Amino acid sequence: MAKVMVIGSGAREHALAETFLRSAAVEEVVVVPGNAGMQSVGIRTINHDMMDVAGLRDLAEQEAIDLTFVGSEAPLIAGVVDSFQEAGLKIFGPTKQAAQLEGSKQFAKDVMAQAGVPTATSVMVTDEVRARQALKSFDLPLVIKQDGLAAGKGVVICRDREDAETMIQLAYERQVDAPLVIESYMAGVEFSIFSLVGSNGVVHAPIAQDHKRRFDNDQGLNTGGMGAYSPVRWVSDNLVQEAIETLVLPTLTTMADNDMPFTGVLYTGVMLTDDGPKVVEYNVRFGDPEAQVVLPQLQSDFYELILALLAGEQPEATWQQDDVYAGVVLVNPSYPAPTTEHIVLPSFSMADINTFYAGVTRNDDKLISNGGRIATVVGHAATASQAQETVYEAIDATQTTLAYRHDIGYQAVREENKVVSGDAN
Ligand code: GLY
């Protein structure tokens, strides 16, 4: 029986651990560093710094780990996969070079240009004078992104020039050589493709849609994601296939041609524009909260799937087809601003509701919140509107003072209602 290590501490890593635990071949999953919520459901955690890549490798050797799966982007960008591979340890994720697809927006743009992948036009700048100059060549609205890791929060859409100038001024006040990407705005709706990429095979998971803004009706600041649902039935299979063929596969081919083959989870953020699907960004791991609604749909064996991908095979994966999975993220009311407040976690007693824990610690016999993102609550049902009802009924019943959006899945519900009323076009 196998032992798996998952690296990361959030609800995504909790979902990964539970997915591995469903494998008949897996005896134990340890999550490093994990959180107290996972412990409360019997998952062992090891409190080790996930940025200490040499230490993680030693830990995998001491624990006799058969497979390591990296949930979080930061250790990937720090080179955890290279370190494990040098020691002959099995690990699923991209190398440090390949992880630049997420770590550097400029790198990703260069690969997309080489691969002929449609995306927004952009300019990278590292000083205020050039940034102000570059602004002039973009129509409004425009997008300003911090280069590097920003946990989904480093993107601002500027609808007037004054906003853009202020954003630039603030960025260079914080850091005199701040790397910024100024980009044309792409209008449309977004969805995400998760591709599990091996050395010689690719498996695509059901697509998902995230809700990045903090408040209902897509108001407020961008966050790491306030909720997601999957599959996204109103995006046709043909359109998904077109996006895979034009946005995912050419990038994988180009990465291989450039001697930095990509292995691991490629997360393609897609914008459906009037000119067809375009890439918003690539990430090199599962999305959070998307993983929490995608992974429970896997009916085949996750451990065997990852092993087959690492062995250069082209495995088949089976995903459920009957239901829509809706996940709502519970956050501290001040999120995305930092907080030191602790709130007692609600407990969910309803059958068929999954809770995946994130910023959670223990105080005596109670789980309490510790940070901004606390947990993802997931429900599923035959339609998006029933899935929405199921998950909100479970959350509302707890009367928690944690905050959450009340409209996760609204776009799918709207599309379902159009079909019911015969107004699908
Ligand atoms: N849900 C957005 C992300 O994981 O980056």
C-alpha cells in the first residue's frame, strides 16, 4: 500500500488528500504543512515549511513517501520538483523552469507568442516612466497586473486613465522597480481548464468557473476565489475542445520544443471573447476553490492516474456526468484585508456536503478560523440551481458569522433558466 504526500495548507490540498484517500492503493496521505481542519477529519499533517525544498525532500525520504503531489505554486516556483527528481523521488508538478508559466507573466506571454496562442496584447515594464509611457498605447479599459505571484489578487482593471496613473504611482511607491504587465482588456466570460500533464499523455478534467470578486454580483476587490462550480454546462464540448486545441496543446508543445517539458497540472484561464477563446493566464497547479469542485467528480483512481502519467502512459479518467458541483468559500468578513480575528467554525451535519478546510487552527476542542480563507463548502445536485440551493441551505443553517458570497453559480443558473423559458439564444 502506498503513502502519498501533498504539499500545501489550503482547502485545495484538503480536496487533493481526500481524492488520494479514495484510491484502493493508498494507505495514508500526509499533508505538509496542512491545517487543523484536516487533522479533525483524520488526515495526518506535518508542520514543515513548504518553501524548504531540501527539507521536504528529506522528509519524503524519512517518511518513505511513494508519491508527492504539489498543491501550491510557491514550492514549485522554488524548485521542489527539481530537488525531488535529483534524489530519484516520484513527484507530480512542473520543474522550476516550467513553473515560470505561472511565476513570470512575461515568460508566459513569450511562450504564448511562440506557440501562436491568442491572448491580450501586453507590455512589461519595471519603472514608473516607462509604465506611464506604455499606458498611452492602450485603449480603455486596460488591465494592470503585478508580475510574479499574487494569489489571484494582483490584477486591476482600470476603466479610466486617472485610475491607471494612481495604480502605477502606488506600485512604484511600494517598489521602485516593480515588474508590471500592462495589458489590453478582454471582454467576455471566463472559465478554467485543468490539464493533468504527464511525460507522454494529458488528461483534461471537467471545466470550472471561479468567482474572483469578493462580493455578490461580482462587486469588490479581486480575491483568490470566493467560490466555483463545475462542470460548466453552458460552455459546449466543441468550444472546450477548441480551447484545448488552440490554448493548451500548443503551449505544451512549445514548452517541450524549448527543452522545458511541462509535467503537472496546467491551469488555463480562458476568456470567451467575440473573437474566440483566449488565454487570460496560465497557472501551474489546480485552482483553489476549483479543485474542491473538480476533484470530487473523479470516479477513477487518482493515484493510479498520476502514476500512469508519470510513467509516460496516456491513461483514461472517468468523471461523473450527472451533477453540478457548487463550492462556496467561507472567509473572514475582512477578507481580502488581513485579520487577526478568530471565529469559531460551524459544523455541517448535512449528508452529501463536503467541507474542505483552509485557514483553520484549534483552540481546546474547537476549530477556529485563522486568516482570511477558512473553508470551502461543496454541494452537488442534478442542476446548477439545485446545487446552489443545496450548498446555501447547508451554510445558512449554521448561522455562521464567517462571510461568503450568496450567488456562486449565478451564471449557470441564469443559463438554465433561459433553457427552461425557451430563451436559450
Ligand atoms: N481560483 C484562482 C486560483 O486558484 O488562482
